[in-house]
Amino acid sequence: MDTVLVTGGLGRSGRWIVDRLADDYDVICADLSQPGFEVPERPRIDFRAADLTDRGEAFDLVSELDPDAVVHWAALPSPTRHAGGRVFETNTMATYNVLVAAARRNAKVVWASSESAYGFPFARETPLPDELPITEDHALRPEDPYGTSKVVGEEVAKMVVRRYDVPVASIRPSWIQYPGEYGCRDRDDLREGRPLSELDLDAGVGNFWSYVDVRDVASLVAATLDAGFRGHEAFHAAAAENYLDVATLDAVEEQFGALPDDCDLDGDASALSTAKADRLLDWRPAHSWREAVDESVTEPNLLAD
């Protein structure tokens, strides 16, 4: 595999993915804009501008480039920043266009689904999960336009697998954090080391206090591209532990007054299991908030110095 098209590659997490993949592939970064011809590009990184909700532009782009793989990372990332209909339409149409266009060119596909597909984030009242840790087989029950757009996207992924027999991986990232900028830990109750009973558990209960470092997201995308699986597979991108620094089951029981019947979780281990990625991709998260919260790492520059 030589060429990878990354959509949304100029986004906050997308640029880390482009930077990581450029070590091994020729990467074409597609976004709503591109930096201009007068700006020098880094070796192995090229840029295209396209509106991927426009079927003609999306199909034209993929057909012209004929990539070996497509990483579809472009999306509106929340139901709270735009009108719900716009979030749903943008995400579902772009995913349909890109995945079908890629499959018709026989390209391997990796795309950004979300932990929101389960329906815990953005729920009016967060329900107790069916199991802990949550595996990729957990039921998907979103009640918001963003999470629902990701469920529809995964159905599109399964559709193109059936019709075109290409492998598609749906990555379900948790709350993405950046080295030296861990918003999940930017709270007085956590900095002061309060006991569990004094923590604001309502803040973060929507994903059961899970998170993931952006570098681990990028490494999971790379591992998925290298893997030889067939069909459609979903994978969690999550850190190994929660960000509360307390036992996860203790926090769940304190918040809900109960635990799921199906429960097997030790210490502060993440509520989102990454065992499947370990088993199928030989991938494990490498970064923890304990080091990364104060870590100084230069954000990737996709252009030449």
C-alpha cells in the first residue's frame, strides 16, 4: 500500500493522523480548504480541497486519486455546535459518499465512528451500560443526531463490505486529548485530590470518564491500515484507564447506585475495552494522563519548515 487519502486531515485530530501516516505512506490530505500552492508542502504530503457532502466532488476526488486506502476523518464532531439536522446530514452524506467512492476503487477504509454511537454521551439521562467493560458488541442506542449519524455510518460501512467486499474499520474514539492539553483533567475537584464522594461524577459520566490520547488514535489508525482483517470491524480507541484516578466500578456505583450484572473490571481500568484491538491488531494504548497532562509536544506541522 503506497497512497492514503485522509479526509478531515486539517482538523485537530486529523493532522496527527496525517503526520503519523506520512512516515509510511504518501498521504493526500483532503479538507474544505487547502493551504495554497505558494505554501511549501512536506515530502509525502499533498493537499486537496473538497466538499465531501457533494457526491460529485467526493466521487471525482477519490476516482482521480485512486488511493490504496482511505481514512475518512471529516465530520461535524458534536450535536451541540450546529443545528441537529445539519450535523446528521453532513456526517451521513459525507460518510456515504466517501465510503462508496473508496469501495468502488477497491480501497481499504478506516473511518471515524464514535463512542457516541452507544448513546451514553448526549443522552438526556445517562443509562447504566449493559456491561463493564463496554465491548464493541454493546447495543447502539443513541438519542442525538451526532451519535445517530455514526450508527448510520457504520451501517453504510457494512453495506459497502457486502456489495464491494472491501475491508472497513470503524474506529470509535473516546474523548480525544492532546499532550499538555488534557481538558478531562482541567477541573478543581481532580486537581485537589478529593475523595470519590466529593468528585463531580456528573461531569464525564456520558462516557464513564474515559479518554484517549490523540497519538494513540493515530497509532490505531496506522495499525488498522496494516492489519489483514476482512469485512467490517469496529474498534475502540481509548486509554487504558479512566482520568479520575479512582476505581472505575466504585465511580459507577457511586453515580448510579448499581452495577451491571455483566461486570468484570479491575481498578481504574477504562470502561471501554480495547481487548479487540489488542487481539486483532496487536494495538494497545501507550499514553496515560499521568504523564501526558503536563507533556510538552509540538503539534504536527503538515507543511515544510
